[in-house]
Amino acid sequence: QNVGGRTGDWFPGSLDAVGREVMVHHRRAPIDLMLDVHFEGDPGSTKGVFLIMPDGDGLRTVTPYTGSDALAANTLDHSMAREIARAVSRSTGLLMRQRGVIEPGVMSERATHVGAGLGWRLAMFGYTAPARERMVRLVLECGNIEADASIIDRPGFAHQVAGGVMEGVARAMGMGPVQAPVYPGFGTTGTLREPRLTTVTLDAVTVNARQWAELDAAIRGVWKAGRRFWTRGWAIGEAVEGNPVWWITGKGLKSDLQWRVWSGGTDLAGMDVLGLPCVK
């Protein structure tokens, strides 16, 4: 399958120009998926990831089309939007948007400022309407640039979004879930070459620093979002939400307490932790 997109460069131009550019590429080699990626900046600072899908019948457009480009006619667009929203929410920790949507994480283009406020189609959907029988067309909003900043600003966020998109596309196409990462065995540890200053990022709940990397281990500290602490290594412990990687606290000194902190509540988690340089 051919997925439209450009790599390694920027395309200078308005959204209208980008929509026209997509069709230029489509005529050269048919495109299966157009995914336009943004951050949301609505004045209400509404939290959450969501996808906008075509629903343009009755809206004004400079690119007329025959047939229907309504929500009900774009069933694959709808199912793919739903699966991508769910997968990106899981991979990043973003909520799925609840306001102004047809279901959690899925919005009709009619509910956007352009559609609801001005009665126009989104340019990306208007210009690509002639290709709708082949091309799934979606706009991904990766959370609100202000309300979701604590998640968006984490290291590895773009990688997490990309992983969620891949999983969502695979599920929508009936290809099953993306292969789960394979972690080392329980009890495996690694020592970082250099200590790392790590930050607690969970907003709604606290993170427990435990004696060992197990949920029934004694709690030695309760830390809120923003707390920074030194880590010298990692341990494979009890999995939480599929992630068994825990930090080992300290700088590598004899006086280190070496508590365990689940990496999923911090600014680096899971396989990204295992990718850090370690002492051999």
C-alpha cells in the first residue's frame, strides 16, 4: 500500500496548497491514507487527542464533487479514526477528546470552526474529495497545545504518537495489534553509564517509590508531578499497563537508597529506558 507523505523536507504553503499537493502525488501513484497532523489550539483549551473525518455534504467548497462525502459514506475513515484515537491515547497518556465530537476521539469536519462557524469544508478534505473511494483522509490533533502541554512536552512524545498511529491503522485494516515489545526476564537489571535526572510526569495521580519493583513492595516515598530524581539504572519488575520497566534511584553512590519507581509515570518509559547506554 502507498501512504502519502513527504520525508526529510518541508512543503511551503497553505493548507489549500497542501491539499492540492496531495492530489498531485495521488495522480502519480494512488495513495491509501492521508493523515494531516496538528496540535489543537482551541480557545477553550479542551484536552484530548482526536481525529477529524470528512463529512462535507452541504458545506461550501471550491472543489465541487459528485456523490456523497458524508460521514455515513466514509466508513473506513470512521473506523480508522476511532482506532487511531484509541491507540494514540494508550501510547501517550492523552485523554480522548469528549467535547464537540461524534464519539470520544472522533470529530466531524462540520464541528470545526471552518465548518460550524463559516460553513466551509476543510481544505484537506475538499481538494481530496475526488479520491475518497481509494483514499482514507483524516486530520490528527495530538492534544491541546496548552492544556496537554505536560504530556506533549515529554521526551519521546512524537515516537509514542507514531506508534499509536501504526497500531490504529493495523487494527482498522484487520491486521491485528502491533507486535508487543519483548522485555528481558523478570529481575533483570541494567546500570546506566551516566546517572540520569528523571521527572515525574503523571498529573492525576502520584508515583510511589517502592523498595522493590513490585506493587506489593513497601512504599518509601510518594511523589507528585514535577518531582525530579536521579536514576542510575533500571530493573524489570511487575508490569503495569504492559510496561515492566522500573527506574532504580540514585547516582551510583554507596549511600544511594536504590528505590524502584515505575517508568510509566515519568518522562521516559519502557523500551525507551532500555535503549539508554548501559555499563556492559
